[in-house]
Amino acid sequence: MRTLSVGSALALTLLASTAVADPSAPAEAPAVTKTAGPTYELGVRIGGYGFRREGDPRPGQGWTECRMNGLGVFGTRTLPGPFFVEAGLDMYSSADVTNPMDLPIDRTSGLVSGAIGVRTQVASWLRAYVQLGAGMEVTKVSVPYGDQRIRDTKALPEGFFGVGADLKIWKGTHIGATFRTLVMGSFDYDPSHLDPNGGWVAAPTADDVFAATTGVAAQGQFYIRRDL
């Protein structure tokens, strides 16, 4: 009985070894780890914009009224699918006025904006997107009137549609450009009314000079951003 028992044990051991070494047995698939893209991004940008000039047939003058130059910071957050949101804070100031048709305005603006967009990964190093946004502009404006200046401060809404693309230049670092069409406040006051020798009884009021109208502007921005 003891010999049988030992033989049985050897037989069972051989069968178990054969089952483990059997190449026909199905193998477990290796675990695949999916790497998620960055959730947040932070960047800085510089750019400028100009309002559409109506009635000026000269080439290159279509978007040069009240030119503004400035810089800003922005952050984005990735949403499910191709969507993302952006928040930005920018500071702009008026460029030198060279066209006598323009109001000689000195304008400094702070813009707070938010946007939602859709983007696509064209290649591992190239990304493109479109976005739609809105915000608020707080602007300080002044114009000369003789030896004085007429001043005012305005809070004006803005909206925009933009397209852009960026290139990966290093791990997590990208450079890019955005082009936007802005709808925001503009001032169409007649510059000739600022001449104190023009026979006017009194200086125009700030409400008259800076009565805001809806204007359309073209904007270009260049930026560098970093994945967080």
C-alpha cells in the first residue's frame, strides 16, 4: 500500500508539471496602461488688435483703427472628449495714432475673458482648435482738448470667435498663435469736435466723446504654454 501511495504521488506530480508547461494553455494578456493627457495648461501671450475702418479704401488700412497692443496670461482645462475651457487676463494700451481721421484717444484696457473650445491632435507635435468666448473690458480713456484732457472709465462687454494652432517644442512646452474676431466697444466721436478754436461754446462732455458703439476688431496673439 505504501508503494502504491508513493507511485500515485509521483504520477500526480508529473501530471501537474505537464499541465503548467503545456504551451497550448491560454496565456494571460499583459496589462495595458493608458496615459492620460494633461488636464491643465498655463501660458503667456502677446498680441494686438485693431478695429475695422469703414470707408477707407487704402490697402492695409481695413483693421487699423484704434490699434491696441498688449500681453496677458491664460489657463486651460481639458474636458471630456475634444472640449476644453480657457480663462484669460490681458492688458492692452493704444498704439501711436498716425491717421488724422482717428480720434486721438489714449486707451488702457484690462480684459477678463472665458471661452469654450474644440481641439484636435493633427500630429504628435501639432494641435489645432476653434473657440468661442466672451468677457468684460474695463478701459480708461482720454483725449486732448486744448491744454486739458477729457477722461472717462468704461466697463464694456466683449465677445470673440477664434482659431489657433500650436507646436510642441519640448516636453510639455508649446508655442502657438491665435487669430480672433472681436466684437467690443468702440468710440466714433468726430475728432474735429475736439478743437477748442472751432467755435464751440463749451468743451464736449465725456459722455459725448466716449459714447460707446459696437465695433468689430481683428486680433492676433502669439503665446507659449506649459502642460501642468
